[in-house]
Amino acid sequence: MAKKAHKQEPALPGENPTQDHRISIEFLGQAYVLNHRRPSYMPSTEPELINWIRQYTSTAHAKKADFSAVFGGNSQSTFSVSALEGMLSRIDNALGSLGVIPGVQRGVTAYKNLLLYNHDNGPITAPRAEPNMVPPETAPSNFSGLVGIIRQQVDLLIQQPGYNQAIGRQFGIIPTPSSPIDPATLDPQLLARIIGAAVELRFRSPAAISGVDVAQIWCAHGNEERHFVASTSRASFLDTFPMPAARTTWTYYVWYTNAAGIRLGAESEASVIVP
């Protein structure tokens, strides 16, 4: 009696399970255990991270002569602009390949992740050539992906004699301080609208403005006399004051105060017809 064949999971489109697709076999195992940790000065999302690395690499190219110990090595050195540019080129190849052949998307993603985050898995070997896929370039023999390379470069860069905070901001490793806001120009930019039996107020969040504690909300219910409604540190408020029997206009006023209760900036006004 013939043995019953074991059912196998179908291959993804473009994958041939009888061939040694190194990019789908060797990289998947290594990329599975990658730790995507990164220094705090790097962005948290991958598209932003890659754009940040491009800017860092461009700055490194411009500052190569000033910091030759950090960026002047050859393409096989961690401390090299050429290594950064070579790794970025391979990431671009991988990203381009992801949109070409869905069947090897997992393997190309693993390759791209290794180029970014590899810390402990040994040298990154270029994948075998596949049609319309990552080209068989010779990858740098460093043992770390771009995140690890840049981390080591920054650790050395901040020890160099010519380094200062202005240089750090150019490289994106020190945040650029935001311009202080003049309290006299603060405007809550109040908006008001009816939602059911209530009025929704929206304004610039007090919590997002340096020096501001809360927004003060007042209302004139159909006359010129203002009544205190609430104070809040949020960017919105739902006023559930009972609606009048006859149609009338409610006018809301919002302004900011600091922790000492001192009024800051401009008063913002918005009206709604209720009910």
C-alpha cells in the first residue's frame, strides 16, 4: 500500500520550495530575532528613521574632513561615510524590490531589516541574484546594521575636539530648540458647534503651549452677561448646559491662564444658535 503523502503548505507566488532561495531562508531566521532598539535621538517610525539616516549621511559627507576619525575610513570600516552610503544604497534596492516581486517580500524585508538593525548575527552577506530583485552586490563586512554603525559613530563623534551642540544639531542627534511663544500672541482659536443637546468647543490645547496651564471657558447665554463654564487643560470641552425653549444665541469666550492664574494672550470668541 502506498504511503500517504504529507500535505505541504503552498509556496507564496514567486517562491520555488525546491530551490535554495538564500534570501528567503538564511535572512528570515536572522531577521526574526532582531531587536529594533535604537538611540533616543533617532525617530521611532521606520520611514522617518530612513529619512533621518539620509540627512545624517549627508551631514557626515559634508563634515568628513572635520571629523576624519569618525567618517574618513574605507567602505569596510564602521567609521566611514562610504559604509553609510553603501548600506543606504542596499536599503533602497531592498525597498524597490518589495514592490516588484510579492513572492519574495518576506525575504527582502528580512534583508532590509538586517541592514538597519543587525547587531549580533555576524557579517551581512548579499543575497543571491533573483530576477528584478536585490542585485548581488558585495555588502560591507561590518557586523552591524546602519543603526548600530551610526550609534558607534555618534559615540566617537561627541568625543572629538571640534564637536559642539551646534554640530550635534546638524547631525540630528541633539534636538533643535523650538522658538519660545510670546504670550501676548496666544490665541485659543475657538470653534463651537451643536452636537445633540450639547455644544462642543474646540481650541488649541493648553497642554501643548509652554507656560500655559489651562483654558478658561465663559459663556453669555442669550444676553451680554458672561457666566463661568469650566477650566480645562484639554483641547475640547462639551457644554451640557440645558438648552433654552426658544431659539437664541450663545456666545462662548476662551482664554489661557498660567499656573498662577494670570491671564495670557488673546481672548477667542465663537457663537452658536441653540437649540
